[in-house]
Amino acid sequence: MICKRCLVSGKVQGVFYRASTARKARELGISGYAMNLPDGRVEVLACGDAEAVNTLCEWLWEGPPAAEVADVEIYQMAETDAPTDFVTR
């Protein structure tokens, strides 16, 4: 199991980015969260099987149809931070 914290910038708020990310994460069996940040970015914590987490990290560059992703910063996190489900905040 691995955990990655991703900071997604661009047009990612108000376009169902968090809900779409949660749906994709649950589909992949990933736990964590997607949360809007005050600066307009979306923070995503993804924990699970390495292949599934990497697949989600790649998907974050696409997002839902209305999103316009400019950048995705990815940071490795300790597995002890792993939540048990995927939620939107």
C-alpha cells in the first residue's frame, strides 16, 4: 500500500472535480479524500495498491469534462496516514 498527496491546479473547482475524483477512486479501490483549497486548487489524498494509486494520479490530469487541469503536484506520504474510505470534504 502507498499514499500520495496531490495538489491539482487549474479550473478544478465548481466543475465536479471532487465528486468525479471520488467516483474514480472508489472504482479503483482507493481510500482518501478530495478537498477544495482556499487558493482554488483541489487536494487529493490517495491510498491503496500502488498500481491503482498511480492510475488515479494519471487520471487527475484529465478530471471531469469541464475541468481544465494546469498542474498536478504529487508527494509521497506515510502509509500511516491512510483513511479507510474515500470522501469529499
